[in-house]
Amino acid sequence: MKYDIYYIDAFTDKLFSGNPAAVIFSDITDGKLMQNIATENNLSETAFINKTNGSYNIRWFSPSCEIDLCGHATLASAFVFFNYISPNKNIFEVQSLKNGILKVSQKDELLFLDFPKDDYKIFDQTSLIEEIIGIKPLEAFKGRDDVLVILESENSIKELDIDFNSLKEINARGLIVSSKSKEYDFVSRFFAPSTGVNEDPVTGSAHTTLTPYWSKKLNKKNLVAAQLSDRGGILYCEDQGERIIIGGKAIQYLKGEINI
């Protein structure tokens, strides 16, 4: 069988920046096959969208495992949906396995994810965090999937030297490191070696944790964020209470075929 595959750079309007995701709309439902394809693609995530009884279902796979929630690959999937599957639509709605219905809306050049807010609690293993990042954090929290660490400055975020072996000892998908910013409301980086991705370029799902934290801290509902990976990306976030809106742009890099 042949299936169309798209490579989309998410949270950017410039090629070779943002976070690349592979997107496949198909009848594939076998999780093992999905994992093999994602491993072959070797991107931080590959999204598989299957239409059943008129509804779309989505699953995300990193090179080494299935992911419970992925923002950039959902944004990329919506880009493909609006440009190739249903160009007359401006809402993309999918059912996820563990996070219910997710929606993406299109307004001009921006795509807006509608995701569930993360509830986070104090994380008291600060000595382990200090061992991992080489800096004592101001605050640390544990969310649904990740640990969030707050540092004093944007320079501290940029200059981090991560001990990835120690990071694998944390009982979490990954580590979010964040601080205030002069140019943006806040900045962050995201590390997840347990998923086969040491540093994720731009992490939409992490902003379901970051947005409520910084919304409360800065007393703002609408925030602009930057992720400071080498590729970099910009996100437009809104705290709506139980839901978090995460907006960004996307650009197509590739459309091709895979043979299974």
C-alpha cells in the first residue's frame, strides 16, 4: 500500500525552524506498524490520523514510543487537513486516546490548538534537578507528563548543559525549563531523552503546563512564548481556565509517499 506523507514545520513560518512533524492520514490502525513508521521517520513525532464512522482519531509516536499528547504534530495535522483534506473547513476535530477531543481552529495564518489544561503540583526532588541542569531551580513542579523547572534568567535557559543520563531517572516524560523574558512573556526549553528525543525543538503540549503557571505569575491571560532550541519557535498562548489555547504558524517542507 502507498500512503501520502507530509513533513510540516510547526510553530514557525520559516523552513528549517520550528518543530518538524510527519503527518499521515490513512486507514492504518496497527500500533506496531505506526511505531515502525515513526522510528523510520526519526522525527520527534509522527501523527497518524484515521477516519472511522465520520470522526477522526489521532495517535502520536516518537522514534521510540507512543506519546499521550503532542501539540506540534496536532498543529501540523491541522495544517494538512486545511490544505489537502478539507480546504473548505476551518475547524479540525480529533479524538485522542487519553485526552479526549482536541480541536484546532484556523484564523488567517495562525492555527490554534484547544487542549486540556495541565494540573501541576510541587516537585520536591530539587537535588536531582540540580544534578541534571547544574543550577538550583527557583521552583519545580510535576505536571501530567513532565517536570517544570523555573530558573532566574533567560541566559540560564540558553546556556544549560543537561545531564541526560540523570534526566532519565525522573519519573516523567520530560523536563521543561522556563524563565521570564524581556522580548516575550516567557521562554522555555524541553528535554525528553526517554522518548528518543534529547531536546524537542518546540513543544506544544508543554505549554499546557507553562501557560497556567505564567498566566498566574504574570497576571495575564494572553501570553507570547518562545522556545529557545536551535530551531526555535513562537507560540501564542491563552489561559481559558480548564482549556489552554496554543497558537502558531506552520509551513510545509515535503509531500511524498511511503510504501508499506
